Amino acid sequence: MSECFNSWIKDERDKPVLQLLEHLRRKIMVRFCEKWDEAEKCNDSITPYARETLVTNEYEARKLQVIHGQGEWYETVEKYGKKFLVNVFNATCDCGMWQINGLPCKHVIAVFMYRREFAQDHVHWYYSMEAWKKTYAGNINPIPEESRWPEYQSGIIEPPVKRTKVDRPKKNRRRAIDEPRAPMATFSKRCSTCQEIGHNSLTCPNKDSDQ
């Protein structure tokens, strides 16, 4: 998500903060307007992304064999014998896609085709046109140029006082308590007593014997 956002604002990301915020305001304002117009022109009960996904999964679902178990349990068998269990009542599938994204996978759609039901009736509300319109129902109005803003009297906000700490600033990164040691750290130490690698003279196991 961070990479996508940085790519979205790459033309203005090096600008001062006020210019960056103004750029973001315009982009969000245009996006909300475009998405709202797109939702108004759509005559479906679910979003275009959800419809495209259902069409693709329906094509793959026609290749599956459905075996009805007891109650709401169904078994789908693929071409090479791989099987997935589907529970319609609990809205679960062994592949896990139905639980993750809320869209019926090919195994679930095969079951709905067996039951003569429409898969779109079992799509999560997140993909409905109602949810889409509520997402972009907000309004971001244009604002005039800064010179035409009304005057506002307030106290001058000063930056926080910077206090220089005593002692030389540390450059090495401090390791966390539960962070493992560097893999090459134990091999970079050579004992000055026994000349072996892996420890120093303070922790040398041969120190007492030498004395």
C-alpha cells in the first residue's frame, strides 16, 4: 500500500507540505467525482470488479464435478481428482478464497450451479452498488486561491525548542531485546589468550587453565 501511494504522488512528493496537501486534495476530489459518475452509470447490483470475477470463476466452475453430502456440505472434484469441500451455510470453502475476499470462488459457484442458485446473491455486501456509492458519497469542494482566504488572527506558532543532548551522538543502531544477534558476530571475535575465534579473553574457557 505504501508503494502504491508513493507512486500515486510521485510527481509532488518532494514538494513542501502545503503544496503536497493541495495536490492530494485535487487528486481525491477528481477520483471521488469519477467513481461516483461510474457508479451512477452502472446498472448492476454488484461492482464491475465483482461481476468480472464471477464471470471468470463461473467459466472455471463448469469444469468441476459436484457431489452433495449431508445437509449443507458439498464436495467439488477437479479434473485431476483434487477435491475441495464447500459448506454453504457457514460460507466456507477449503481453498479459503470465499472467506478471504467475500467473492464465491469457482468451487462455490459450481455448488450454486448445482443448487440452481445465483452466485451474485451470495456476494459480500462490500461489493454491492450500495456500498460503492456510500464509499464515494463524500464531497470535497474546490477552495479559492490562498490570497483570497479570509484573514484569521491567531498567535504565532513557533517550532519546538531543540535541545542538544550531552555526549557524542550514537550512530550504531540498537538491537531490540528479542532480536537475534548478527550471524557473523560470533565469528568476528578472536580471543587474545588462546587465539580461537568465537569469544574474547574475558569469556575464554581456557583462561583458568593457562593461569
